[in-house]
Amino acid sequence: MDSALYLIPVTLGDTSLEKVLPSYNKEIILQIKYFIVEEVRTARRFLKKVEPSIDIDSLTFYPLNKHTLATEISGYLKPLVGGEPMGVISEAGCPAIADPGADVVAIAQRRGLKVVPLVGPSSILLSVMGSGFNGQSFAFHGYLPIDQAERTRKIKQLEQRAYAEDQTQLFIETPYRNRRLLEELLQTCRPQTRLCIACNVTCEDEYIRTRTVKEWKGNFPNLEKRPCIFLIYKG
């Protein structure tokens, strides 16, 4: 096995491993003893799901989140520099995509260390695939501004880009604010603008639906406490 930084995708929600992850990932995971993870508890649970007999206490975990100092992140790669393979595990989906794992990948690249992304589910790519929107040009913007006035301006700006650049625009919201964001989208965007809501992608209650803003009005899905990606595209 090569000494490399392996980017290990995890399931999106409570989905079976066989549905979204190749068996090759398990082979790689079982050979790694050092993991850089967004949340230690979640990572331990995931590894137990991959292989129930795995000796969790023999593994070393380095937490990587918004509270981790840059000086700490650099030191996390010592095992890799010493020839040991390491893994990066996100909370959900693919590491380094809208994820703090990108910081350690950037350091590895600057140092000339090998980086290997493994195949797995990305809610961003899957939602674009299922939307019917432009898959050759799209942009993910993460969370929109919290301030309502700024958020409204951002929505108008993104809608303009969708029309002017023929580009799909994606963004997310904290699950408990999904309905509020949806209401604002319907109030702000043009009636003919197309809006796709991709919710709980790959899970049993997956919901991916595209309608015009006009068609969405009065037809609200239940998005309460469910992770969603919102996509807008020209009508």
C-alpha cells in the first residue's frame, strides 16, 4: 500500500455502505492507523460500520474542524512524512469538498506528499446530476449570508449569474432554516427561474424535485430538519 493521504468518503445519512461505497475503500481503510477527522466520535462510528471487528483503540485520530489551529494541522502529517498512510474523514460525503479537510490536503500538496481521493457520494454532484440543470458550469456557494437584506441581495446576484453565465448556482442552509430560505427564494426570484430542491440525497427518503419558482408556490415539501441543497438555474 502506498504511503499517501487517502481522502475517505462516508455515507450521507443512514445509508448502507454497499449502496454508495466501493469495497476497495474498505481494503484501504483497514490498512490505515492514523486518521484526520472532522469529528472523532462520528469517525469512530463510521469505521465500526465499515468493519465491526476493527480495533478502534489502536487507531490515532487528529481532529480537524473550524477550531483547529493552522499550526496544529501542519503537525498532523508527521506519520505520513514518516512513511505511514493516513486517512481524512469528513462528517458526511467527500472530504475536502465544502469541508475543513481541504486545509490538510493543501499542506500535503505543498509538501509534495501523495494525495489519493477515493470514490464516494457527494451531495453537491448528485444534486446537479438530478436537477436537469447545466452540469458543465456550476458553482457551489455554501451558506448564504445570515442577514436577511444581505441574503436577498446574494440570491438576486446568484440568479443573475444563472442567466448571464448560463451557470447552475448551488447553496445550502442550516436544516431548521430550510423553509425560511425557500420562502425567500420564492419571493425574490423570477417566476420562470427554475429551482431544484435536493434533500437527503442517497437516503431512503431522498427527495429531488425541479420546478419553476411559480410552480413551487403553494407546493412546499416538508424540509424540517433535513439536509438540503438548493439549486437555481435560468428559466
